[in-house]
Amino acid sequence: MTALHSANSSTAVGHFRMFIGGEWVDTDEHFEIRSPATEELVATVARDDVAHADRAVAAAASAHRAGIWHLTPPAERAAVLRKVADRFAERSVELAELDARELGATIRLAEPMHFGAALPHMQYLADLTARYEFEQGGPLVGPVLASGRVRREAIGVCAAIVPWNIPLPLAVWKVFPALGAGNTVVVKPDEHAPLMVLELAREFEAAGLPPAR
């Protein structure tokens, strides 16, 4: 349940909103995201509550029942995941700077470790979505001669809780497989380090992920 509006300058203070049911949602109360290294104000983020969480889950459940995403062919789901991976690769310098400021890390650590861990997994999971056998069939010889079919289907709404320490890789490892399998996802980032998850939500929207309504 994430969304955002971020400032253009890498040192400007941006404000990030939540993304619920295909809408950007702001609140009267905000979190302040400060660098653990310098205590500078990096961004402000909408502060959600139980009602927002319930609304996000209801939207994700409604979207799953509607079937738009899990009925989308795996190759098309994979294409959305690849678009997100490509955009993160294109923005890696900009986002590594934001990641470093948010976590109090160095660019030398953030760029190769955080993005270096996340980007290959984004691409791998997109490729896996395209080639995975979600449906298999063929003759069976026992106990009787017959034909059978195995169909692997999405289970519904997945909750992804993302800790603060390496938020981008941790989010990728949870969100990409769940979406690749056709599920809907509600993401709860850590309130101290939500910005990479918010940027991930931004790129999923831009890549054409259907809104959860």
C-alpha cells in the first residue's frame, strides 16, 4: 500500500504518499525519514493506520476476485516485471543516492550491494515467470490410462513485510515472485526506511500493473 511523489533534486526533501486501490493517498500525519548518518531530513511519508491497512487488503482482495492480473498470461506478467527491472537499472545512480541517504550508508555500499543484489533478481524472476510451467498436461499410465493436467494458480492476496536494513532486495524477493505467480500484494515497508519500496510501487504503476480496486 504505497505511493509517492518525490522531489527532482537528489538532496531535496520529497513527500511520499501511499498507493491504495489505484489512488495516491495522503494523510494529515507524516513520518519524517532522517538519515541515521547525518540526521538530515530526507523525506516525509504519509502515516497510515489500521483503516488504511484494511482498505489496502480489501482492494487487493477485490482485484484478485476480478481476475485481471492472475488471468493475464505469464509472458505479459513477465513483461511488466521486466519493465520495472529496466527502469530501476536506468535510475540506479539516482536511487542509490536516495537509498544511501535514507539508510545512512555510503554510495560505495548502496550501489553494488543494495542494487547489485536487487537488479539481477528482478531480471531472473521476470524470466522465471515467462518460462515457468504454470500448466502441464499429458498421458497418465497409472492407475488407468488417462490424461491429466496440473495447473498452478495464484492463491490471492500476499502480505509482504519489508524490514529496514536492505529494503530493496528484501522487497524484490517478496513482491516479484508473488506478482509473477499472479497474486495481488499488500506491502508494509518499515517506517524508518520506506523509500525504496515506494519507488518500487511507482515503477510498477508506470509499467502497467493493473490497479487493485
